[in-house]
Amino acid sequence: MNRMNRDQLAARVARDIPDGAYVNLGIGLPTKVANYLPKDREIFLHSENGVLGMGPAPRPGEEDPELINAGKEPITLLKGGCFFHHGDSFAMMRGGHLDVCVLGAFQVSASGDLANWHTGAPDAIPAVGGAMDLAIGAKQVFVMMDHLTKKGESKIVEHCSYPVTGIGCVDRIYTDLAVIDVSPHAGLLVREMVEGLSFQELQRITPTPLTLWTP
Amino acid sequence: MVDKIVHSIEEAVSDVYSGATVMIGGFGTAGMPSELIDALIAQGAKDLTIVNNNAGNGDTGLAALLKAKRVNKIICSFPRQSDSYVFDALYHAKEIELELVPQGNLAARIQAAGAGLGAIFTPTGFGTLLAEGKECRRIDGRDYVLEYPIRADFALIKAFQGDRWGNLVFRKTARNFGPIMASAAKCTIAQVSEVVPLGELDPEVIVTPGIFVKRVVPVGASATARAA
């Protein structure tokens, strides 16, 4: 089967972000989505440290330590972009003003619970940042992740075994194998699968009931 | 004449006392008032409770304050980073207490303190480990967690320009926690890159009104004191 690589996955997510959307891309893999946003759409990228209208990385030598994103990487500001303090920034998130946020995940449950902040290991130093605010704040929460862990266990589960970040908050899951909607009525609804993968095989490796979407 | 300009950074932090709760602005190193923190280390206050988004980077700024063993407790959202080794070691040695707060709740609790609110109901964190044992309420079909304001005795922040009335403007993403911390502390001390004469800051773009600021101290090579 044609498992998607990380760039193909980012490009697939980018296709679903509409013109005019206010979007937050989480730290890590979701950041890649910015590279694939269609050039004919005007999309506003928000970063929770206090910037809207985030542009691409600066050219080498043009970095400004006071112009960074939530991952603390140097960025640029697009014409029309602006800065604001943390209170306003999280009001944009928590107040439902962002259209889409894209997050990475350890696990997503059948009811859309998200686990992405803490492995629960007793010696791990917990760090949460804006993950819980992003999980419950945006109008639509997209998760992008590998379908299986390195050990071959499904990251889509009946119930999260890792500590949750938010309850029932995920709307759509993009994995390297499939695009799956989390529907409050129909459960996990498979919208797309990569070429060469059968629904039966996808269901076999996913330990919670899936439904194949039919137009 | 009101003049909040302090010309010595040592004088600016001279009354920070041991046991105080101190907010420190900045997101990572952007907006971190490093010179004020260095002056606080030299001043010697200890047993501090620190409020910051992170728990220090590398060996400078907040990390240096932690390394000097001046901090009993830190309230933050994201302590663990690639270069947070000073905090990591103290945490594993149980030499520092951590109160972990989701970033938006940290901001909202600081704002609640500044706005004089008794508490807030926030949807962030509901159903998670970070809401365990806390009062929850369903309002209009959505679940919320009761969280209390975070107040401080002092706030150390970094701004771009300031005037003698304490009005401040910030630079790019270094603004982050500065304005909201300024409102939530009894004594806010702002280090600025430039002091400008009263009236020079456009009143339409002043981000932090001087009422929230007690002291302004010019810092750095480009700092000029043109105050009038």
C-alpha cells in the first residue's frame, strides 16, 4: 500500500484549509502544513505567543530573537500581520475565533478524546504549554499522526491510555493511512484510505469500530 | 513631578524581598528581562515563587536565578525544553516545587488578578489531570473548571520604549506576558530599550498604560534616557 510520508500527509491536511481561515499549527509535525498551503488562498496563521499573519522562516542572517513562533523558532510577519499579548492570544483560541487548529497526538479515542501532552511516565517532567487550550478552543480540531506507533500499536483507540489533553474535542484525524472524521452520531467515519489499503485491513489494525463513509 | 524612571538597575529591584511572588515576563528568551533578573540574583532575595511561561533556558536569565537556588516554587506552563537542564536537575532532586498550568489558564488567571476578579471558570483542562480535585460547573452546556487568580508582589518585564509616567510599548513577539503581568503585580518594574520624553509615545498605540507600572529602567547598549 502507498503509506503517506510526512510531507504528503502535510499536503493532504493543507488541502482542507479554506481560503480566509484563521489557523493554528501545533508544534512539530503540524508546522509542516504551512509549506503546503495553496498559494491561491489567503490563510492567517496564528501562533499562541502572540502573532497573527505569521510568514515563512526568515533568510539566514535575518533572524530576530524577538520575532518567534510558539516553537521558539524565528519567523517573519506578513504585511497586515500583528502582535498581541497572551491574554488576547488565548482569547482567540479559547473563545472559538480560530477556524482550524492542527495538532499532533499520541492517541485519539473513538469519541474524539485527545492525548498529546504527557506520556504519564512517573519520572517525566510534565509540560503542557498551550495544548489544552488549542484542543478545546478552535472551531475544528484536526489531528495528524502516524496510524500506528513504532511498535505497531494503533494510535486510534477505544479509550486513551495516556493522560488526556481534551475531551471529545477532535473533529478529524489524518494518518499516514486514512482520513477519518470523528462524528458525534456515526462514530469514526473513514473518508479516505491510501491506495492499496482495504477497509477490512484498516479495521483489522484499528481496535475500535470504523464505518466506511459512503457519499 | 511624577518620574518613574530609575537609572540604576540595582535600585530598580532593591526592595524585592525574600518569600515574594515575582512574575517574570517572556516566552522563552523573547521578552525575558535578563538584566533585571541578573540584578535580582545580585540583590540576593531568596525563597521566591516565580511565575513565567517556562522554567529557564540555558544558563542565563531565569535559569541563572534557579541555579542560584533562589526559587522555591515555579508556576509555569512549559518547564521541559531542550535546554531546561537547570530546572530539570532541581526538579528531579525535589529542590523546586512545580505548579503546572495550561498556558491560556496561566494568562487568564494573571488577567483575573489584574482585573480584580475573584475566580474564573475556564473550559481549558476540563476532564484532565490538571483539573483533578477542582470544582467544575456546566454552564450553557459546556464544562468549566474553577481557577483562581495569580497575583504577584512584583513583576519584572521587558518593553521596547517607556516614558516617565510608565507608559510602555513593546517589540514584536517580546510583548507576550508583559502587559498582563504588569496589571497583576503590586509593583511592576519594566526594563526598556529606550526612555522617551513624555508625549512622544502615540496615545493610540500605548500598550501598557502607566497606571500599571511603578518603575522604568533603561537597559542595554542602545538605551538612551531622553526623558523630560
